[in-house]
Amino acid sequence: MRQNNRDMLPPANLLAVYAAAAVIMRNDSIDGRFENHENQAQGAKRSYHTWGRAAVLFVATSALFTFAQRFQLIGNTSRWLALVVAILGGFGVAMQFYLFLSKKKKTWLLNRFAAERLRSLKFQAYALSASSSGPNELGAKVEQFFKEELAHLEMELCAGVASLTLFSPALAIKSQKSSPAAEKEALEAARAAYRELRIAYQRRFALAEIEKFRPIQRLSTSIADFLYIAGAVLTIAGLAAVGVNFDASIANLIEFLGAAAFVLGLSQTVLDNASLTETSTTRYERYVQSIDECDSELMKNGADFPLVVCRFERIVLEELSQFCAAASSIGYKL
């Protein structure tokens, strides 16, 4: 958990590097809530995808077996095997009902939404360093900020999964102002820490996701194209074989392979849709471009730190909104 969220829960050696901003980097009032929502989101996501993929596999297996029987590729001696496959298919349908009734997807998305909102709130607090005259004032402002914003977030989450559709990134950001009296050490430490833990961290995360998704997307597209073409060719070939009174067993095999190609292609489409591979790749590519623009802005001499924070958090929360919209539409149904 800590290895995967080092931006939210930085180790002691990094806290020492940015000691002047440590009161923001680690804060019990928000870190505990984040870990709780993160753990629930990860658990619900893992359960949702595991049960969903198993359901698609079992239903597809029963469909292929049914086609094999229909085209007389399996003899009557396989009644026990048919019963076993029927039970597997029943399990597949039952799993889909379980996912619907248990609301695993809603649990995953709501907790992911809450965790990312908490992550954004923590990084919005970095902008408070631009208006604090010393560590005591900064600590007091940070505690007050978290107290107020956590109360607002808890009220927002009371709407349940509806909070995802009602969410407005612009309204979720509380802008801060710079002050000439701000302590330079804390401001520079917060600026550097924000760049490393927020901007650079998000950039690395997005690039890693792109590298992970690209080969999967290419392979998936190639397989889908092959299965569609194979299914179409085999279906036409099967019809032609019947039309010219070809050997019945071979004609049945050709028709079965055509039907199997379409079933496998449909199953893969369902799995691809549920994994969000294609939409995530495009989303992350746009995200990296926006991150680079914001990083360039932060590096400019005289850049207003609170404005950069406000701009970047808007980018991050818009990406969160797009993810929630895309994930809300997925499902494991053939």
C-alpha cells in the first residue's frame, strides 16, 4: 500500500528533504481516511474484476458446448459432461447476479472517488505555504483547511454513487492567495515537494499506465480483427458447404468454428470494455500533455504557486471525473 502511494504517504527520508513542508506531507487527519478508502477501493475492484471475468469465461464455455452439440460434434455419451457445463454456465449467470446485487462496482468507484478526492485535498493544502509567515501558522492553517474540507467531503459522499455524477471539478478546488509575508523556506520546500510528489509522480504514473496498456491494446485489436474475419469467413464457408451438399461432419465443424469465433470475439469485447484499456490509453495520453504544460508553468520564474496548484488539481480532478464516467458504464454481460 505504502509503496503504491508514496505521494500520499512519503517515507521518512523524503520528509527530511522537505522538512519545512512536513506538516502537510504527513497528516493523521487525512492519511488514515485515505488508506481506508484506498483499501476498500482496491478490494472491491479486485473482487469485481475476478468474479466478472470468471462469469464471462463460464458463460462462454457453456455457449461453445451448446454449439458443439448443435452441430453434432459431441455424441450422446456426453450427457454428464453436458450437465457439468450447464452447472458452470449457471455459476456464470449467478456470478453476474452476485455482482449486481452486491454492488461491487459501486463500492469500488465510490471508494476510488473518495480516495482521489482526499489525495487532491492534501495537495491543495500545499498552496497554504504561500500565505503562511511561519511553521506555526502553516500548521494551524493546514489543520483548519483539512477540518473544513473533510466535513464538506463527508457530506458530499452521503449521496452515495450519485456523488460521482454530481461532481464538479471546479467546485472541488479551494483557491488560495499568495502573501509577501510568506516564509520563503516553507514555500520553496512546499513548491519542490509538490512538483516531485504531485506533478512528477502523476506523470510517471500516467506514462507507466500507457506503457502497460499499449501492448495489450495492440494485441487485443489484432485478436478481435482476426476472430471477426475468421467468424465471417467460416460462417460463409459453412453455408456454402451445406449448399453444395459437402460432407455433413466437415460442414458442421466449419459452422461450429464460425460460431465459436463470434462467441470468443464477443467475450473478448466484453473483457476489453470492462478493462477500459482503449479509453484509459487515450485519457492518459491527454493527461500527460496537461501535466507537462503545468510543470512548465511551475518552473517559470515568478510563477504564482497557489495558481499552479489550483490549475493542476483541476486537471487531476477532471481526469478523475472522466474515469468515473467511463468506469460507470462497464459491465461483464455477454
